[in-house]
Amino acid sequence: MTARRRLVLALAWLALLLLAGWLVGQRLDLSGDLRKFMPSAQTPAQKLLIDELGEGPGSRLLLVALSGDDAETLASQSAALRERLAAQSRFSTVANGGDDGLDAIAERLRPYRYLLSPTLDSQRLDAAFLADELAARVQDLGSPMASLVEPLLPSDPTLETLKLAESWQPSNAPQRLHGVWFDRAGREALLVLETRAAGFDPTGQQGAIDAIHSAFAAVRGDSPARLTLSGPGAFSVEIGSRTAREAGWIGTLDSLIFVLLLWLAYRSWKAPLLGALPLASGGLAGLGAVVLGFDGVHGITVAFGFTLIGVAQDYPIHLFSHQRAGLSPWASARALWPTLGTGVVATGIAYLTFLVSGVEGLEQLAVFTIVGLGTAALATRFVLPGLIDPSPRDAADSPRLARLWARLARWPRMGVTAFAALAMVAIAVAAWAPGPFWQNDLSKLTPVPVAALERDAQLRDELGAPDVRYVIAVEGRDAEAALRASEALQPALRKLQAADAISGYDLAARYLPSAATQRARQSRLPSTPELQVSLDSAVASSPFRGDAFAGFVDDVARAKAASPLRVSDLAGTPLAASVGGLLLERKGHATALVSLAGLADPDAVARVAAQHGAQLLDLKQASESLVSAYRGRLLWALALASLLLVATVWIALRSPHRVLRVLAPMALTTLLILAVLRGFGVELNLFHLVALILAAGLGLDYALFFDHAGDDRDEQLRTLHAIIVCSLTTLLVFSMLALSSIPVLRAIGGTVALGVAFNFVLALLFTRQPAASGSMRMEDADADA
Amino acid sequence: MRTGFVELRGSALLKAPLRIEGEYQRPRDGTLVREVRVPYAETTTIRAGEVQIARAGKSPRTFSLSRAPELGGLQASFGALLSGDRALLEQHYRIAVDGTRARWVMTLTPKQPGLAAQLRSVVLRGRGAELRCIDTQPIKGDLQRTLLAGAARAAAGVSDASALQALCHGNGNGVAAR
């Protein structure tokens, strides 16, 4: 095959990959859903977190502040923003204080006001009470409120509608200026939005945030006003794009490094192209398999998966470095196959354990890596030989490499004693270094800037927005039971508020009392004749006309006869959103949530909740316990995987001595990485763990190839060349990641870079066999030179 | 700045219009206080687009000024008239002036559609530097009349509607001409 033909074929392969990439991209449904990634929930808090909430009622809230113009302008912008956003289905609530709540009660629900309002709990609709109320209404008519209350009065002389609307306002809402919420200083107009998309849904949150920005751009006009956005969704979008930006430029730089290194190493511009094809094929095949096999690919699967199949980058390099004139590339590939294949099969079998972990995220990862590595290896074995230059410079002929090899040959070989001693030291450091071993807080991996957190805390305080971390859950057999149980909690909550343990709370029963409470209020409503008598006597002694309140008697009669209002009756009214977010119903089970604002004393709240049969859930702790459960499964899978790996290598090499020589460096490397990370006070997380697996995979390959080289000098030189190219590319690529400002990239980068360095050195010191005849010839060559 | 007022508030629900006496105060720019003294005590504070009504023994009630458009007109005209700021007034209203300096009538018609949907006009009447009467005509409901300063003083003890109208319109009954 001519060089030209080979190039055309390589380019055709590339084109095929682009096409396949486009096809996979069409069907790729990337999800950020924590539920796909985590093991199934065990504790109530985990269940609530995973099954019902996503991340808690506060996680859907976005806090908005408008500043930078005079208060009146900001107020009209706030009103315009609310009008625009409330019309969009992305948001279940858009609140800016502009709604005084009168519209929250749909017309058809108005007669229910006597069942929803607590007035009747302490009061009867008798003549004395009505006379008092009518006197107050006269004053209302003489006050600036007149035009507000006058239309309500005929059917509602006690202004129950207004009382309800007021009681449904946030319990500690910010001050209102010019009709909308403002901060205490009166400089910033404030809004709270609730997205329909879950807090963990990055696409949904991104859409909501884009909608807010574009709406603001439209209402701002040429005003110098600024918009600040805060809340979990805003943070995750901000950090997601920052991570993507940084990963993007690091990736570009890494590709450049890769191209340059391969070009230099093989003095051919085609080497980087051919070298990239198997990995790209593997990645696409892996991704395609996951897309076909699962609904929805988790973003973390893709990130972990591409990290793990990074080891396939080395496969073509081995083929390149061993190629020389006079050797058919097919024969060379066949000769390398047992070694390459052992590495791939051993790693693949190890990843099989992820399939039985019971965690979908890990199962996806297993499918991705096994298919990816397999494809890359098969492409290297059965396609790449047809495309590479059959007679490049023999790496074994390079004098510079020969000198390096000679120097390396003089390195002392590491004995078993030294090896064991080093391992003991590493274990000791890893085990006894101070500080926690694991970092479970996933948010620490993508930290929010301190300034943004402070701003969030300030806005949260101004708005009395609910706590994102804690929520009280009250369980019940059905909605009614849960509502009743949460009602019983209310006196205790008021006490907590008075004691400053919390600054506010919200619960579904505030909008929709239990049917039992509604029935109790119903029983306290007077009969129609009774009410008529009381009303007549109250009206007679007031400035009101005798027929002013005809509608009132009818409404009370309807309220007395009505069946209590249920959740389903609220459908289509603004109350449905308020209740729906705080009352979660499932078949045979319901959970009423109490959101808490300004939580100062979680312990006191937890105690009080427990006394009333409720539970203070710590959602952060729950998500951390899930992370730790995930890690537990991963560690078990890895333990099993290492046994399978040893067995596979044993079967392939059939000699205890060789097995030890191949596996010991990667085992020691793992210990050394742990010791270094722990020694520097790094708390380990899932990303370190995945990076450790990749490092081990690389180490296995280095060792297998050094073992394969045997004691033949030229083979050792070619292997050395291959492994230097492999380790140098990997080292540079991951060192770039290690320099990132984002901890998750740093965790992967640092760990793999350390792993490459340790594996390389240990493979040289421990696995490589002394070149019996070769070293003599080498010394001759050196003398000649 | 403070000035006494007498206000008549009519409603279809009431047997007779309500007569209220008290005092308007402007403790500082941008704040208007309406203090009712007779027949009951009540203090309303209007500031930054918000209205707060305080009554003895009850927690104060707050609502948005946009819910009480006639009050907005009152506040704007008060402030503008007191500071002689016609430009401020013209931001919100079309202005028509009639009469002589000794007996003038200023008619304000809201410009903004929101306000215009609730408020037909505000008619101010006065003598020289004295604003004596404000007639607020909402789109729905009865005319609301407020007598101020000399007119309010003259209205002491007067409850007949036509006599009050005469006082407002400045058809002096001798007391006003004092």
C-alpha cells in the first residue's frame, strides 16, 4: 500500500469518526441527575433527597437583586421583569412583593375563606364580634384603604379575604417600596423565582438563567441598572461553565502537546493523526454503547469514562515505537498483541465488577470503559497496522536513546526488601497523616467563590429565603395525615421563632389546613338564621345600610355546607404551587415539608422536630452519605477487580515471579500516590479514586511491556522509547490539569501525573530485567562513540 | 408643613357620607402623614410608594400606594404645590388652570394609563398661596372631597353637603373670607 493510500484511508477513518460522533451526539441525552449516579437511597433523608426532592425545596429558588438606579425605576423594572417571567412555564413562582395576595384566592375558592382562615379558631361570628368589625370597616372606608376594601365588603365584612392574603405573604418578607420588595437599605429591588427544573438539572437551570437575563435586558432599556443572580442553580451554572471553559483551554493545550510530542518522537506529522484514531474510536464506541444501553448518560460517567480510557492513548505508541524496516506492521502488531491484550483484558475484566455494583452510574462507566478500551485495542491490532509507515527509523538505532538506556541500566535494581520498606512507609503515611481521609462534599470540588457565597447569604437574609440545607419532614399515610401532623408542629415552630432559633418557616398547612381543622372551623360557623340575627343587630347600630352585606350570609352558608378543600381542589390556582412544593404525595405515602429561614440553631430545631414525630433533615449530610455509599460500592468493586486482575495476569504470564514483577510497581505506585496526597493534607474524593484506577491501568501496561521486552537489548530500547513517549505525553497532559484552578480537574491531573512518574520509575527499577548480553554491547557502543 | 383637613367620604354601603377631620403633615420631603382626629384616631404614613395605616391597639397595615390612586394624586399634588414644582406634577398629570390668582382652579388628569384607569381627575381649588380644596373623582364610585387650610377651619361644625361644596368652591360665606 502506498503512503498516499494509507493517508487517504486514515482520513476516511477520521471522517467516519466525525460522522459517528455526530450520530452519537444526536442521541446523547446528557443528564446531571444525581439519581442516575448514586446508589439507591437507604435513610429517610436520602430517600427524600433522591426520590422526591432532587436537592431540597430551596434548591429551585433563584434570588434576584436589581441595583444601580433610583428606587422608583428599579421598582418598575422589577414589576416588568415579574410580568415577563411569570408568563413563562419555566418558573412555578415569580415573586417580587408586587402581588398583595388578593389574587391568590381564586374567585371560586372565596367562600372557603372561613375554613382557611384561623379567625374562627378563637372567635365566633356573633353580634359583638360583627359590631366590632363593622366599626373597623367604617374606619377603613374613611382611610386611604377605601378603594381597596370597598369592593370586598358586601360579602366579606370581616375582611377575611384580606387576612388570608396577608397570612400567605412570606412570614418575614422584605420591606416593600413602590409596590415591590426592597432590601433594608432601599437600594436593591428583590425578587425570588422558583424554577420548575430541579436544582441538579444544569440544562434546566441554564435555561431559566438565560430567560432571566434576556428578560432583564429587555426591561432595562438604557437604565444603568444591574442584575445579580444567586442561588444553587445560578452557582451550578456559573461553575459548570467555568469548569467547561478551563477544561476547554487545557484540552486545547493538551492536544497541541500531544501532537507536538508525537511529531517529534516519530519525526512524522502523520503520527499524531494515527495515534489519536484508536482513542477517538474507543471513546465514541464507549459513548455509543452507553447511549444504546441506558436512557440518559450521566455527565459524570462521560467525564470519568474519558479519563479512564485515556490509557488507550498508549496503544498506538507501542506499535509506532516497535516498528522498523523489514518488519511487517501486521507481524509487529501480532507480536505486541499478547502484551497489549493482557493489559486490556485484565482491565476490562476488572471493570466488569462495576456492572454488579448496583449503581447505574458505575454500570454506565463499566460499559463505557470496557467497550472503549476494547475498541481502541482492536483498532490498534487490526486496523492501524495497515495505515502506519512500514519502515520508519528504528527506535533502537537512536544513539541518544542508547545513551539514556545505558545510564538507566546502571541504576541499581530495587530489591524486594527495599520495595517492601518503601511500601510500609507509604502505608504508614497514608494511614496516619492527620486530617480526614475522604472528602464527601461534592460541592467542595467545584467551589463557589467566597464573595458570591456572602452575597447569597445577604440576599437570603434580606428575602427570608428558606435554608438550602435543612428542612423538616413530617410523614403521613396520606396528605391529610401529613397536613395534620405538620399543623401540630406549628405552635412549636412559633416558639422556635420567638427564641430566634429560626427567623421564619413555611409549610403547606399555612395555605391549606387539614380537613379536620377545616371541619372544626365549619362547626363553629353560625347557622343562617343565627347569623342573620347577629348581623342585623350589628348593622343597625352602625353607619352601614341595612342591606349592605347581603352576600355575606350566603357565603357563610356555602362555607358551612361545603366539603373541606383538598389539594386537588387547588389545581389551576396560584395556591397549587405554594402547596405543591411543600406537600409531596406518593401512592400510600405523603410528606409535608417545613422549610426554614434564618436557621441559627439546627440542634434545637432537630430536638423540637423529633419531639413532635417529625425529623430535621440535613440534605447536605444526606448527599454526603450517598457519596460515601457510592464510594463504598466502588471500593468493593475495586477490591474484587484487583483479585480478578491478578488472576487474569497470572493466567497470561503463568509465572509467579513475572506476575509479581508486573503487578508490584502499580500496587506500590498506588500506595505512594496515596502517601503523597495524604502527606500534603489532600482529602481524597471520587475523582482521586478514578484517577488512581487510571494510574494503575497505565502502570500495568508499562510493566507488561517492560516484562514483554525481556532481556533483548533492541527490544528493551524500543520498549523504553514507547514508554518514554507514553509517559511523557500522559505526564504533560495531566500536569496541565493539575495546574487548573478547579479542584476537580486538579484532583484528576495531580493524581495521574504522580502515578505516571512513579509507575515509570518503578517499572524501570523493578520490572525491567537486566539486559544480560545487551549491557556489554552497550558499553562497547558507548566506548566507540 | 401642616394643614388641617375636613374630608367627606361617600359610599353606597353607608347611609350617609363619612365626615373626617384631622391634619395633613409633611415632616420631610417624600413623606406625607394623614392624621385623623375626629371621629376616631388613625395615622396614615405615605412614603416611597407605600401606605401604612396605624390604629391604636392594632398592628399597622401596609399596602401599596398603587392600590389607593386618589391618595397618589393627593401626595403628588401636595408635594408639588408645596415646593412649587410644576415639572414634578407634569410628570404624572396633564394640568389645566383656570380662574384668577384670588380664586383659582387647577384640574389634573392622569397621564399614565394605569392611574387613568382608576382616577378620572383631581381638581384643586385655592386662593393665592392657599390650597383650600381637593376633589378627587375616581372612575368607579363617588367623588371624594377634602377641604384644607382655611376651608377646613371654616368647615368646623358644618355638615351640610351643599354648604361644604360652597366652601370648597370658594363661594365665600363670610367665614372663608375672613
